[in-house]
Amino acid sequence: MVTIDAVRSANAKGKTLEGLVAVFIGGTGGIGEATSKEFFKRTPKPKAYIVGRSEEKGNQIVNELKEINPQGEAIFVQKDISLLRNVDEVCDDLKKREEKIHCLFLTAGYMTLRGRNETVEGIDRKMSVNYYSRVRCVLNMMPALKAASDAGELSRVITVLAAGSEGDVRQDDLDLKHDFTLHACLAHCVVMTDFAIEVLAEQYPGTAFSHSYPGTVKTGIANQLSGPVRLAVKVLYAVMTPWILDVKESGERHYFQMTNKCYPSANGGVGIEMPEGVSVMRGSNGKVGSGAYLLDWDGKSTGDETILKKYRDQGMAQKVWEHTTQIFQQAERLNRKEGKRPASQDAEGSGRPIPNPVGWRPA
């Protein structure tokens, strides 16, 4: 475990990382918001792009970040990333604005109590936001991330979901087109994320990639629910209070993951020096400092090694990558066929949306 005292001691040295540029996808609340605030608190002259759907929340966070660090620059970009075409649009915009990006932080989530709910691109909306759109965003932004690493600067990607919650997957139905359940949705997104970051770390050895489980974090989800579901969540929070991680601490821990040398790229460490007693972390493939990390809430390596070994021996990394590429091609084909609709129609027919409860593992 990396203690919170060690995290805070290391983060206090963030003044050595002047002028970092970070993109927070899903940064208008919860862990994304908390991490952006720690980023502005610790980093001299930071620049952050906050991407989300709510203009009101986005502008509020931008104003708060400017109060935290008047020397920093914060920009809100309004976009619903449940569609890959929207991801392409926002990434094209970001690449025009920034030659180099030092960190891509992905926390966007989407969940309903309904089952499979396809977008116009033929992808379940939950799986799109939790996996496909995130990978698409990473690939789109790799030129800017690579530019940072080529300059010998920090270059990191962190996707926050549920590392360590690996489960059995249906290899002939990875997008759950034919046999969808909410439990399978989580398992597939987790396992595909695990192997996707391994592939990315091999392709881009100058960038470090992490799949993070943030712990059970109280992010205000109950305030956005209603009826029995809201009551149940509030009761659960009350019962589990001793084990719930404060969202501020989660932000501190994720800034640590974003900046510390104990999570180096395959090419080596760039960032804040490791705290005393903390060493370079073991990568998802078992190799120390591999550049691809599965991280538990406390910053230590995690992952169900039995499941991961089984699928690794079956060539799952290649299968996941080929499948992901095929889904991207499917979305591009359907978008060409249908033509673009107004952005206001992108999030139609989804039932009652609630923020993805990032940090909850299935029992």
C-alpha cells in the first residue's frame, strides 16, 4: 500500500513539473473533478481541458480551478463521448490546440438499470463510454502524448474503471451483441481494458498506461437518483462509511498515479521522485516497470492473475485489439450510412441515465 502520507509528500513536489497539459474526459464531477483540482493545486502553470456533457458543471469547475491556481488555464469542452464520432471531433479540436499533452485522464461513465442500449453506431452505450470511446480517445491523442514523451517529458494515460474485477468473458461475443447482462458488461470492459493498455504500452513505449480501480468513492451519485434506488445507495453509504474513500483523497491518489516515477513508461521514469519505501510497480504482464499497470485504490498493483494468465495464454490481447478495431470500423461504416445528426440528438432514448458508479466492484 502507498500510504496517503507518502502520496501527499510526493505530490507536494509537483512544483518541479511546470506547464503540464492534461485532458480530463468526464471531468465535470467525481474523481475527474477531484484530480483536476489536485493537479491545479500542485502544478505550476497547469493547463487542463475538462470534457463533459454539462456546460453548467463544466464552467463551474473551470472557475474553481482558476481560483485554486490563477496562473493556470482551464478550458471546458462540451461533448457527449458515448459516440465515437464525437470522440473524433473533440480530439481533432484538442490536437489543433495542443502539440503536446502530458496526461489523458479518462473517467467518463454511463450506466442505466436497463439492459443493452445501442447507439446509432451499433454499440451498447455503457460499453461505448467505459471502453470503446476511451480507447478511441487514447489512439486519437497519441500523437500529442508521443510528442511529450519524445521531448523527454511526462506522458501518461489513466483510465479509471475497475482493475482487479476481471471475470470470464465470451470471446465470440466481446461486445455482448447476443448475450448481454450488466455483470458481463463490467467483466468485458475490465478485461478488454487490461489487454488494451498492454497493447498500447508495447506500441508506445514512451507513454505509461494505467487502468485504475479507485476504491469505493462517495461521489454524490445518490443525489442524482430517485426513489428506492436513491434510498438504497444512501443506506449503503451509511453502512460502509468506514470503508469509503473520500473523493478528495481519490483525487490526491490519482494525481500521484499521474506524476510519480513509480509508474514509468517502458522506456523509463519521468516525473516526481518515488517516496521512501515505494518502488517501481509491477506491470500487468508481471514485469516491473512494463509501462502498463493495473492499480488498486491504494496505488499498488492488482489484477486477477489467474484469469489474466488464462486469457493471455489464449492470445486475448490480439483478439481484443482486432475486435476493437472491427468495432471502430463498424461505427465508421454506420456513420457514413446514416450521416451526422445534430449533437442534441446524440443521447436519445437511453432511459434514465445515472453516472457510472466508478469504484464499485461486483460482489
